[in-house]
Amino acid sequence: MAARLYLVIIVMGVLGGVGWFGYQYYVSTQNAIGTLTANNAKLETSLQTTTASFDTYRDSVVKEIEEFKAELVKQQEINNELGVNLRAVQEANKRITGLLANTDIIKNSLADPQASEGAINAEVDKFFGAIGCASGGECLLPPPTR
């Protein structure tokens, strides 16, 4: 009878030990699940914040790229206009060079000093009038004809 009592005590001790370790395992698992759930919530919040920040950044970069493209188009138009103006000025310089090459100012001045002086003064007046027109000052001359 004592052997049965010892056997019952041993079986109860073993079952109690298994129950205790089972309970501890359950509690530690529940704590781990709680920690993981809290961490998952933090990660999801962080992901949403990061996604929103990235979307804002991407939108601003796309906007800046579009502005840059528009500015590039404007710069190209200005460069094209400057190229056209440069060619026009080069053509005008060629005409002036040809005119000066074909004109002997000294010979014309000696032949008719009054006419040369008047022509030179008229051209100087046109020149300074054109500078005044171009610089936004008072424009006394009609627009030049080409």
C-alpha cells in the first residue's frame, strides 16, 4: 500500500511538473505574442509614415523635374533666339564691312567735306538714337528698315 502511495505521489509530481512547465510555456508564448503584436503595430505605423514621406518626396522630385524640363525648354528657346539674332548681327556686320571696304572716307572727305561731315553726323545720330531705343531711353528715330 505504501508503494501505491509513493507511486501516486510520483505520478502527481510528474504531472504537476509537466503542468507547471506547460503553464510557463503558455505564459512565455503569450508574452512573446504580445511583444510581437506591439512591434508589428509599430512597424506598420513606421511603414505608413515612411511611405507617406516617400510619396511626398517623390512628388516634389517629379515637380522639380518638370520645372527643370520647362526651364530647359525656355533656355533652348532663348538660345535659338540668340542664335537668330547673332546671325542677323553677323550679316549686318558683313554689310558694314563691305560698305567700309568699298568706301574711301578720306577721298570722299577731300572731295566734298561738307557732304561727308553731314553724312557722318547723320549716321552718328542714328547710331546713338538706336542705342537710346535699345536701352529703353527716348527713341527719336523710326524703326530701322532692313
